[in-house]
Amino acid sequence: MDEATSKKKGSPWWYLLALIPLIGTLFPAFYSSVTPTLWGIPFFYWYQMLWVIISSLVTFVMYLALKEN
């Protein structure tokens, strides 16, 4: 395996970052409550929306790490 081939594939460990949002939203019993509220929004809703932002950031980091130079 030459250097160009190994560099093109990237490290498979970066793909494990995709598990972070999955684990954060996998158990709804953990976050299915009304309190604490954030600006009047129940915890159940703002917690999920926070994971949308976190997922976007994780995807961006994975993109930067795995893109071809």
C-alpha cells in the first residue's frame, strides 16, 4: 500500500465521531422532561435542537479530517 492510497482513505477512527450524536439522542427516557426550560422551551425540545447543532459541528469536523487534499 503506497502513501497516496493510504492518504486518500483517511483514518477510519474519524467515523466514530458520528456515534456521539447517536448516543446523545438514543435514550429518550433520559431527556423526556419539561424542566429545565430554556427561554420557555421545555427541555425535551431544546435538548434535541442542541443535538442538531452538535451533529452539524461533528459532521464538519469529520469533513475537514477526511477530505482529500
